[in-house]
Amino acid sequence: MMRLGWLGCCAAALLGAQESEPSLAAIRDAALRRVIAAEVVAAEERGTPSAPLIEKALEGQLKGANAARIGEAVHALALRLAAARDHLRPVLELDEVKVGADALSAGLGPADLKKLRAAWPNRSVAMPLGVVTELVTRGVTPPRATKMVLDLMKRGATVSHLASLGSEVQRDVSTGRAPDAALDLRVRGIMSLLTPGATAVLAPRGGKP
């Protein structure tokens, strides 16, 4: 109970300090605003980004969701952010945590996040995570998308290479190409730039390496 009381005091202090802060102040329901403020305090205590929580609340408000549903969605996001932080240790920047939470929501598992971190231990994995998440939303299975991006990372692909992979696969799929075929084609193209004459080691389309 003491813990909850302390959190409530911090939330009240946060609200008082940020009365002119447009994002939090834009939450019209006063009770919901206090709930979100408490989630923000807890996120900052954990070292996870808090802005996505306010954004999620405002998104729900815009869609006309009730306060209870918005609060539940924000809390679920807070849990994903905390999980992403844990699976991406050591976290190099908060953007990694935000993108990691999106990846978990899209269907990636803890092992996928850990593999991406292991491949780039001293570099931000925000871009690779974002690309894998985009591939999954386009219809590639999480294991296959993760493996293909990992292959590129381990072969020396740059952030620009990975960004182009995401945009080119997205464009191919929008013109009717199957997601797996688009991914195969674009990975081969990038591999040929990294090592002349080399081809990617492709994962079977069932999703297993």
C-alpha cells in the first residue's frame, strides 16, 4: 500500500509539473489522465520510454475507445516495453525499446530480439528490428524474417542496406509479388553488394532455418 501511495503522489506531482505539457494535457478524461500519468512514472522508474504510453492513450481517445480499454491498452504496452528492454540488454538507446515493443506486438519472440542484439552488440538494433517487424506485417513469418535480416547483419550490411530492404520488399508486395519471393530477391541483391558473387543462405519458406 505504501508503494501505491508513493506512486500516486508522484503521478500527482507529474500532472502538476506538466499542466502545460500538450501531450498529457490532451487526455480529456481526468481519471484516465491520472492513470496514464502513473504509468508514465512507472515507465521512467524502469528506464523505459514513456512517450509511447501517452501516444497510445491519445490514439485510443481519437478512436473513441472508453477509458477502461485505453488504460488496459496502455498498461499492456508498458509491459511490452519492459519486456523489450529486458530482451535487448544492453539497451543502447530508448528507440530500441520502443521498436522492440512493436516487434513483440507483431509476433516476434524474446529469442528473436536477443539474436538481433547479439549480432550487433555495440550498435543500435532499432533499424533491424523495424525492418523485421515490417517484413512480418507484410506476411513473412517471424522466424524467416529474423533469420534473413540476421544473415545480412552478420555479413556487414549497413543501416542503409536494411532500410532499403524494408522499403523495396514493401514496394514489391504492394505490386503483387509474394512476400517470401520479394524478400528472397531483395536479400540476394544486397548480399551481392556485400560480397561480390555471394548469394544469401535462404531459410526454407516454412520459417525454419
